[in-house]
Amino acid sequence: MSAQLDRQAPPWEADAMRVPDLTEVMAVERVAYPVPWTHGNFVDSLAAGYPAEVLRGPRAVLLGYWVAMPGVDEMHLLNITVVPAWQGRGLAVAMLDRLVAACRERGLTQLWLEVRVGNERARDVYQRYGFAEVGRRRAYYPVQQGPREDAVLMSFSVPA
């Protein structure tokens, strides 16, 4: 699936995520998630050579980012985030398109991800993109208080 960005959205550019980007990325993580990734999670992913990109708009404003982990014949999306003020404008789909292109470039045929059971907005985006719910990981996500939250495991077959 490929989607066009909202015509009202400004032009954007994608670039490889680098350590200097992490100050901005961490600021977004803290606003976007009740239990955000740590700075160390991003540093470790970049040090391991995982594919990761930032999406920037006019004046290099950060709009979103993603990090994925390649495996044998597959890619695992670890984190995809659109800056809350920019959600609903097709940026998640644009980043998924770029991730699928990265899968094709590496000859990877399957894309996996986990999403919080309670994150219905993200689950809807993934389902509309073509991901299928294939399982559940019990008590997968930490929460600020109470029991851990389940994750829905989703899979997407990368078209040739």
C-alpha cells in the first residue's frame, strides 16, 4: 500500500537517524509515550547498525522517526513515532512506505511489529496499511502503574 500525504502537510525529508538527533527524539518520546524508550535504547540500536530514520519538515523540524531490526528474511519494527502535533497527516504511512522500501532493498519478505492493545489508533493505521493481527504477547509493555499491558503482534508480507 502506498498513501499520499495530506495536501496540507508541508514537504518533508527523511534522513538516517544519528546520535545528535537523539536530543530531539527523546523530547518527542517523553511527550508521545507514558513509558518512553530510553536514550540508551536508541544509542544501542544505532550502534548495532539497525535501520533508523528521522522525518523532518521545513526548517528541519522533527516530524517523526522509526527504528527497525533486520533478521533473516524479515524486519522487526521496534519504534515508529509521529510527533503528536503532526499525527493524522499521513506521516506514519510515509514512514511505513520507507521501511517497506528498506525491506525490499535488503531482500526481506516479512515485516513484524508489536503494538499496545490499547493503542487503537495505531492498530487501525497498521491494519489499513495491510498488517494482519497474528498473535498477542501477554504483559509485554511496561506501564507507569498497574499490570503490564498486552501487545498485539502484527505481520505484513512485503510485496516483491
